[in-house]
Amino acid sequence: MINNARVTLADLLLMFLYLEILTMVGLYFESGKLPVRFPLYIAMVAMARYVIVDIKEMDNIRLLGVSASIVLVALAVLVIRYGHVRYPYLEDMEKSASKDTNLRN
């Protein structure tokens, strides 16, 4: 961007990907945990960026393949989200139980 002295759409979309990765790393250092959903969100944004930037050079099959990949990753996020709601971690259950006890007192 500095050498070209201009900012393109591809540069902006790439900057947002970098920001998402830095946010994920910051969350990891803050909590010591890395949610599986964050890399999946980043993957969906990266594939959407690929479609937006390279749509002129894409043929129909490649566009359908990338679109199907985005849908599959979105379904994976839904399955993981359902699993977290249906089968929460024990430590999350203990935290919510202690919050309920504190609220009652």
C-alpha cells in the first residue's frame, strides 16, 4: 500500500483478516483458551474475500466450490455452537452455578 500510494479493496479486506487473527491471538493470551469457532470465522471471511477479489477470473465450478465450502464451514460453526449449548464444559457449568448462588444470596 505504501509503495503503490493507494489502497485497494483487496488491501482493506486483507487488513480485516489480519485484525481478526490478532484479535484471536489476543483472546488466547488473555484467557488461555482458543475457541474453535474463531478460526472457522476467519476461514469464512478469507473465502469470501477470495470470491470478492477474484470473481472476474473465476469460472462457475470454482465459484460453486468456494460457495459450498463457505456453507460447509458455516454448518460446522452451527454444529459446534449446538454442541457447546447442549453439552457445556464442566467449568462453565460450575461458573454459572456459582453465579446463580450469588444472585440468590
